[in-house]
Amino acid sequence: MRVVVGLVGAVLIVLMLAEFFVAFLLPRRVKRDPRIARGIYQAVWKPWRAVAHRLRPIAADALLGYFGPLALILELAVWVFGLIVGFACLQWAGGGGFSLEVSAGTFLSASFEHVGAWHRGVGLLEAATAVGLLFTVIGYLPSVYSAYSLREIAISRLSTRAGAPASAAGLLVNGWDELEDTLREAERWATEMMETHLAYPLLAYYRSQHLGQSWLSALTAIVDTSAVVLAAAEDGAAGTRSAELTYKVGRHALADLAHQLADGAAGPDRKLDAQDTAELRGLLESSGLPLVPVGECRERLDRLRSEYEPNAVKLASQLALRLPPWRPDEQALERRKLAPAYRR
């Protein structure tokens, strides 16, 4: 019986350390989240989100903003508890008593008074494991919050050019020269954000500091803008290379992040009628680009949207985030909707 319990403890320790290694040290591929960490997100996030939806906008956003940091703490607590139980099983397998208190004391204080070679060896291994986890977490947290800070700086810079939340029309009205510069910067930002959010999936749950803004809204607005330029301009038009590259990177980021995070969640499609398309195309008439007719622009834009918008909708539904509006009038409407929440 003690041998079986010892084997169970050893398997539990290996499982916890493997989860910890994948989550904190391994640069992951898409869909390589640890099973336990993923189970924690799914088990806690759904009821958390359901409660937030019953609150007023500011209170809901604040509650949702707590989830990312608290989920990280919960994740660590689960792994530490699993290791403590595993080492307690090993101690019992060696002929000692099964004591979570002694195992926790060894793990948390790295000090122990075990008798016998087996118990002292297990205690030393447990203390060394605890020290290794501590230093790994100390190195991990600055990386996460550095990535978060850089993300928020980029979102704030975008909001000064396109409003808050950013929109395709808000970017297009700035003029072609400035738009080209913005799209070049956005290509780099989208690439960096994709890599950091795939490496640290919990970052996706960290909310922006300003109500109505989010990384998803900013990324989608950038891809929207690129799609409008590609749909409205003739094929091979000089100057559209930045829009093409930004569109490809943004589409790739939305696809990978939806695959990693969305779990098949769905939501309502965004509406864009013929008049909206004509007005967006009209904002490019002073750019000097050769433009296609409105009807062709609409067909091309619908095709481009079908390649990225379903993934954006899935992410918005899963993460309880707003997708950006298309036009300034919708953007102003969004601000008017949020204004009563700020007054409360």
C-alpha cells in the first residue's frame, strides 16, 4: 500500500512540475496550454463572467479586471498544494506519517527535521523544488507585467490617433501619410502582442486601464482599417504594401489567439451595410490611391472580413470584450452609452 501511495505521490509531483514548466518556462506553440491551468480558467472564468454581466459597466469591468491576477495566484496555489500532497505521499511511503503540515512546512520554509536517509532526501528535494519555483516566479512576473505595460502604451498611442475605442474610420480620417506610419507601427505591435499573448495566455484576461479600450478592440480596428484599404484600392496600387502586411499579421494574430483562447465561443456578427462601406471608401478618396467602384469594394471587404472577423467575434464573446465600431458616429454612440456609467 505504501508503495502504491509513493508512486501516486511521485506521479503527482512530476505532473505538477511538468505543468509548471510548460506554463512558466516553455515558449509554447498554439494550443499548448497546461491541462490543469486551462481547467482552472474554464472552471472559474464562466461564473466570474456571468456575475460581471449582472453589474453596472464600471463595476463589471473592475470585476473582470481582477480575474487575470487572481487566476495566476490560484494557478500557483493549485500547483503548490499538489506538490505538498505529493511529497507528503513520498514521506508516508518511506515509513513515516502522512502529514500535510510537515510537508507544507518543508515546502514553504525550506527547513525540516526529518530522521532517516529517505525522509531527509525527500525533504531536501522538496525544499529545493520550492526554492526553484520561487525564483522562477520572481523572474516570470516582471516579464508578464512588462508585456502588459508595452501593450497598454500601444493602445493609448492608438487612441490618440483614432479615438477611444479606436475605429477604422477614426484612423482613415487622419490622412494617408499618417495612416501609413500607423499601419507600419501596428504591424510590429500586432506581432509582438501575438507572441507575448501566446507565451502568457493569462495576459489576454488582463483588462486595459481605461473603460471602453482593450487589446482586442485595438487589434481588430487595425485589421479593419487594413481591410478597408485593401478592399477599396485597386490591386497592386502603390502604397498599399503596409496595409497588406498589417492585415496578414493581424489576421494571423486573431486566428492563433482564437484557437488558443476561444474554445468555440460564438457571438453576434458586426453589421456593415452598403452605406457604411461607401462612407469608409470615401475617406480614402483624398489619399491619391486608385479606388475600385463601391460595389466591388463591398464584395472585396466582405471577403476580407470573413477571414478574420469570426475569430475576433469568438474572442470578444469568450473574454467579454467589445469589438470596435466601424464609423465615428458609432464611436460617439458608444461613448454616450458609457457616459451614464461614469456619472454613477
